[in-house]
Amino acid sequence: MPIKTLHIPTADGQADALAAFPDHGGPHPAVLLYADAFGLRPELAERARELAGHGYYVLVPNLYYRHGPAPVTELPAFITEEVRPAVIARLMPLIEAHITERVLRDADAYLRFLADRPEAGVGPVAVIGYCVGAVLAMRTAAAHPDRVAAVAGFHPGFLVTDAPDSPHRMLAKLRAEVHLGLAENDMSPETINELDRALDAAGVVHATEIYPGTVHGFTMSDTEAFDASAVGRHWDRLLALLDRTLARG
């Protein structure tokens, strides 16, 4: 699968990004993929390449482009549990700076970009997020109910908070089908129930599933949290969701 490095005009500058898509046929249904807290890196390029192999145009932006091109901080080739806290500590100011207003401005830019790509289909899009990316995916879908037909979030964080703009409070306009794949330690039963109630109130088809035996970050093979069996389950759920919701041809 070809992978291209791109620069996307936004309200706040230029976001570096990568896109992966089949080198034949098309146009292909579009997928906007938000990275986990560690950001755009080879692991995400391979994720995009694999998904593109199933017939999709996959766009992966650098979440932290306002602070520089990816990677914005030095990352070890393999993120162990020992080094993880230090890496997260370096990234936390960037995560906290990525406030809702910035998320929504960026989402507007990314969806405009996808609409203009000749390789990407003109139909509805899917939005996928890993870790903190699940928050961005949910906000994007809620803000663009006419464009986003599917949302998938894996080992998500911060979907239910006490903040007035907590993602679970912003779902009234959501129309996308939703799959959330949680690690065992991602959310308490009470938090899951609160999120499910919000999705029920939005009237959308949704599934919230705990992947057995997993810890936060289980999809990422460059971390110690990686779980090969859970990643297989993740692909089964994700590809079925995309097949149900995105038009081809």
C-alpha cells in the first residue's frame, strides 16, 4: 500500500499527516484515524497500511502539529511499562493543550481534506481513535453527524469526565454507529453504564465491549501492553463495522 506524507491546512497552521490507500481502483471509502497519546509514528503508519489493504483511504494526522512535526518528543522504539510514565509526562502538556475548540477546528480541516481527495470516496466517513484519540473520534462524529457514519474507539480514555464538555455530554447529535473496545482497566462499571446511557439517549447503534485479559494500550505492538489476541478481535470488530457503514464504489 502506498503511504504519502501530507500537510493539511488548518485554522491554526499546517498539520503533517500520512495517508495510506490502495494503489488501484477507487475511489475508496475514507477513514480518519486518530493516534493514541504517543502520536504519529511507525506503528500508526503500519496500522494505516493494514487498514488500507482492506480497501480504505486512511488519513492519520499528527495530533500535536502545533508543537512541531511528528514525533514531537523522542520516543523509544519499544515503550516498556518502566519508561511509559516518563514519556506520558512529556506528552501530557500537549494533550492538555489540545482543548475541545482545537479538536473541532482540526476535525473540520481533516474532513474537508478528505472530501477533496480524488482517491477518497464522496460518501460518509468513519473515524477511529486509540486511547485519547477515541475522544477526538467521538467529538468529530458528534460535530459532523452528516459526514460520520461510524466511530470506533479502542482502549479509550477520558470519554466520561466531570467537565461540562465531557464527550459523553456532547452526543445528542451523534448518528454514527459506535464500537468501543475497552481494556479491563479502562473504565469502572459505573462509568461504562454512564457512557452507555448517553449513547442510548442519542439513539445510536452501539456496542461497548471489554476485551478479556487486556491492559490499556493493547493494540499497539510497540508497547509492552500489546496483546495479539485482542488485536485480532479489534480487527474483527473494526472491519465488520466499516463494512456495515461505509459505501463502496
